[in-house]
Amino acid sequence: MLQLLIILVIVAVVSGALGFTRLSAGAATLAKIIFAIMLIGIVLLIILAFMGIAILF
């Protein structure tokens, strides 16, 4: 998921620099959504780790 986030950020920056504003806005929006999902997942894993619940192992 991190790889997809990096690709979308690169697409947003390059398309914004070239003047494709609608494509840039769409890629930036998708990147924000994926970032939020990743952030929620990481926080959830940290909370579960502090509680002693290992869901990955």
C-alpha cells in the first residue's frame, strides 16, 4: 500500500507540474485517502501491541 501511495504522490506532482490539474487533483485525493487508511491501520496496530494482542504473529 505504501508503494501505491508513493506512485500516486509522484503522479500528482508530475501531472501538476505539466499542467494536468484534474489528473493531479484526482491522484492527490486518492493519495490522501490511502494515507488515511494506512495511518488508521498503523495506529490500530500500535494500540493492539500495547494491549499485548499480536494479530500479525
